[in-house]
Amino acid sequence: MSRRDAEPEESRAIAGTVAIVGFPNVGKSTLINRLTQSRAAVVHETPGVTRDRKELLCEWTGTWFRLVDTGGVDAADGGPFGSKIAEQARAAIEEADLVLFVVDARAGITPGDEELAAILRAAKRPTIVLANKIDDPRRDTDAAVFHRLGLGEPWPLSGLHGHGSGDLLDEIVARLPGTGEVAIGQEAIRVAILGRPNVGKSSLLNRLVGRERVIVSDVPGTTRDAIDTVLKRGDTTFVLVDTAGLRRKRKQRQGIEYYSELRALEAAGRADVALVLFDSSEGIVEQDLAVADVARKAGCSTLALLSKWDVSELDIVEAEGHLARRLRQRPPVIAVSAKTGRGVNRVLDKVEELFAKHSGRITTGELNRALGELREARPGPQGERGRRLKLMYGTQVSTRPPRIRIFVNDPGLVTRDYGYWVENELRKCFSLEGVPVSIDFVKSE
């Protein structure tokens, strides 16, 4: 059974949305990993690692709620992301039912804490001040100084060691309204947006969603976490995952980027369809092809998008031919421009088509008729003693992605070339362009 071929998960009632905000490097990501019992947030000692809002589901004593991680708010930051991070955090505060304001108990009250406290008081959102990094319960009184922020009783906490986290979760669950919202289950189409750095992934996501959901910048490597955005269109629900740019060479991956890329690969691993972006203003390069192969190995159906088409001089027919020759999945190709909107409306239509093939089934009768045609079209490879491979019969054993089991007289006679030929012929026969087709050749009993 494939990793997504199980029965759909039951929908979960969501009690509310909790936003985590704070000055850079106060331990927000460590706290999120503690509360969700995961490593979903990138944790690193460099301030300002988390830039975009990232939404995660958290469960405590049977109650589910949405946890929104935000970038560190520092309006005085003169870097290219400072003001945009603050805007994202403010948007998260506006959408939240409860805000967790994380401060560094070791550092005391900083100007940044006071600035953010003023924003929270003006927003009038229910807020819990978390005095983090109190690793020794005997130092709980260190939290008292944060009464001065005017946001109620501060909570002593250690995101690193877990001190106080259980009590905090009890308080969160008690204060959430119970919205009646339902979490997204396995019936949704999960779409990973992949590409090397700065090919326009975030711009495309914002165009698809229709609002500034993630930070867009012309600085390579802006997106460091995999970020889920739910988009509903008619009766179809899409979960769009923007990811960090994938660098091909290991020596280019260091520190934060290494862990960000791991999360990009994890995002591909849980997606049904991958949108692989190629910067058409720069042409198709080897690194683009390597990214597309990541999607194939992760079991994603693939849609190739020639981005930045408004400034491209690429010939689309030549590009399609090149990608068909170089990419094993033979993905469909769409030229898009997030700036002008060209081709963007076609993207989700094509995603739905791909998903239908990705999750569909070929009947045993249809498959065996196709195998009969393959037997007539090309004899199987011959072994050293003159024995020839015979395709006996086949059946599809799983979906998402499709996996086919073909019974043969001797699996040892299957050559790599012949196996690829069978895969490509079945892809053409059943219109599976862009879909990974896994074939197991097994001995017929």
C-alpha cells in the first residue's frame, strides 16, 4: 500500500487559532516544536530564521487547534525583510483567537518587547505572555518583571526542556472559543511548489491565493520553511506548500539552508502534485532538472511551469521537447507569469487533471489488453541461454501514486532499457504524462 493509499483521515474539529509572536531569537520555534511534539519549525541560533507565517495543527487532551508561527517582529530591522515580517505577524494577530507573546526571561524586557506589547494592547486580542528560557523551576519568579508589559500574568516556561508546557496547553485549550471549523483531511489535493532559489515560487503562490500570504523578495533563499496554505475552489480543496529553494550541490547547503531543504523534501514527500518552476528568463538549466527528479523520487505527479514568461525569450515548443527528452515523467508544461497572470488560471485546472490520474485506477482488463499490445510491439529481452522475457499479466496494486505489478516468467531477464520502455508505453496508453508510474516485475507462480 502506498503512503497515501489508506482511508482518508477523519475530519477534525478545530477549537481556534493561536498565534505565536515575539522579538527575534526568543525561542518561538523551539516552543512550537515542543507544543506540536515535532521538528516542524526551523530552529537555529541565528536571529530571524522564521520569516513567514506557518500554520500547524496541535492536539492536547483531544482538542485540536491551529498554531501559527510568525517571524520575529522587529520594526527597527533595516534588512530587506524587517517590515514584511512585522506585517505578517500583525496579520497573524488579527486572525488569531489567542496570542502567545514569547519573551526571553534571561534578557529581561527589551525595547522590542515593549514595542510588540503596544501592538498587542492596541489589537485587544487575548494574550498570554510567556517568559521563556526559564529552564530551572526555582527561577520562576524571574517572570514577574514582565507584568510591566500590561498584558496580564506572565507564564514561566522552558520551550527547550518543557517546563510549564503542559500547564500552558491546558490554559490554551480552556481559552479557545471552539469555532466549529473542520481541519483538512486526506481528500484534499496536496501541492508542493518546488524550484531552485529565486525562480518565483512565492510570487506564484500569492497569485494563486490572491493575497500576500508569504513574503516575496528578489533575494534568493527568502523562504526557509515549508508553509501550507489552504485554497478552496468550488468543491475542491487544495493545500499549497511553498518551499525553500533546492540547491543541487551539497557544498551549497549549510546550517539553516540544510534543514530548510530537508523540509522542502519532506513537503514533496507528502504532496500529490509538484509544481516544478523553471525560470524561463534564464532558460532550463541542469539544476532545474535535478529539482524535477526530486519530485519524481518523492512520488509526486509533476507539472512543469515556465515562470517569469513576461520577460522570457524561450521558445515554448523547444522547451517542451527538451523537458520531454530529459524528464522521465514527461510532465505537461505551462508558461506562466505571476506578474501578468498569464497561464495562472490553467495551473489548478491541470493540477486537478493530474490528481485524477495520480489517484485513479486502471482496471485489470484494460491493463492486460495494453500488456498484450506491448508483447506484440516488442519481444522481451533474451537471456544468455536463449530464454526470452514474457509479460504474463498485470494489476494495479495501489494509488497516489499508481503502482503496477506485472507478472513475468523470469524477473532476472528485465533490463533497465526494457523496463523504461514498458513504463513509457503504459504512460502513453493511459495518458499518465507527468505521473510517476512504479512497476514491479515479479515472477509468475
